[in-house]
Amino acid sequence: MGKRKSRAKPAPRKRMDKLDTVFSCPFCNHGSSVECRIDMKNFIGEASCRICQESFSTTVTEAIDIYSEWIDECERVNTVDDDGVPVEDDAA
């Protein structure tokens, strides 16, 4: 004779925490002033500061990616070599 199958309930799914869509501005340092919006139709994301009106747009799918690329671009522009000349990336 075969065993009866138990009616064990499946484990509940863990909820993923939602990622932030509001960040602090790298230019004016106001907290929660940068808002990220994504145009899912064209996959274009824009981050803009409500205080100093600075903005950045790129092609991504998550709000955190827009802000991260903006910060990376700011660091790349502000990086200077020993001669005082901005460093240019050859890969771009």
C-alpha cells in the first residue's frame, strides 16, 4: 500500500523590499531632493533635483541604477590626474 501525501503548506514567499526612488543631491547635498522617474516605454530614466534643478538621464530599468550612474559620472568628471587635466575614459 502506498502512503498518503501530506497536505503541507508551501513556504510563504519572502517580500522583496522596494528600492528607494528618492535620494540626496550630489550637488546641493539636500536630502531626499533627487527624484528618479523611468519611462518604461523607451527605457529612459531621469534623476532631477527639486532644489538646484540639476538633472541626469540615462537608459536603465531601476531608479537606483539612474542615481548610481549619475554619481559615477560625477566622480569621473571630477577625477583629475597629476597634471591637473581631467582623466578621459578610453572605453567610452
